[in-house]
Amino acid sequence: MQVLEPLAVIKEFFSRAANAENVEEIAELISDDVDWYVAGDIGQVPWIGRRNGKSGAANFYAQIRAEITSERFELKDMLVQGNRVLAIGELASRVNRTGKLIESEFIFDFVVEQGVITRFRLFEDSFAVAQACV
């Protein structure tokens, strides 16, 4: 089986995140020992924090899908250096339980090794995310 280049893996990741019915399809692109972290107020925002492995990544997306409704997700650019890919964009998501809108620029920071994501960081306006959850 041919191993995909980092940019191809990340493009497939975003396609699956947007379209896959089953979050396990997203997790197929994640390393068993991924270093997955989304910074923010873990006391207010249930989907952020540190996750472990494929199941942690799948759980992240299951929680995202249960907790928020995406109103806009726009990738503006992707920058690649070796096995690192930065995806830059803007999003608008509505928190289902509060009805509040999160609007933020973001950067997804990925490291891809041997066709799977081994490191994941999401940088966004974590204050705005926390405020929308209360």
C-alpha cells in the first residue's frame, strides 16, 4: 500500500471531518499514539483538552458533532514544510445548548508520519469558545 504524502493526508482528513458519517473513518488517519491537544477551558468546553489515540480523536469528533453545529468552515491556506502541515482558516459554529455563535480564525497544526497524523493542535480563540459555552 502506498503511503500518502502529508498534504494528501490532511486534505483527506478535512474531507472526512466534513463528510464522513462515522467518526471512525476520521480516526483511520490518526496514529495509535497521536499527540492530540486542543487548548482552552476544559471546565467549560467538553470537547477540548488532550486525547489519546484513534479512539480519542474519534471521541473528539463525536463530541464536536453533538455539541456544536458548524455554520461556516473555510480553509484559507495550507502550508507544508516536510512532514508538518498548517491549515489556516476561519470558522463559525453554534453551540447547541446555549445557541451562542463562536466565530474565530484558526490554525490546525499537524505532523504526519508514514501516512498518519502523529501530532494535532488546534489554535483558535479559546476565550470566545469558552464564553459561547456558558
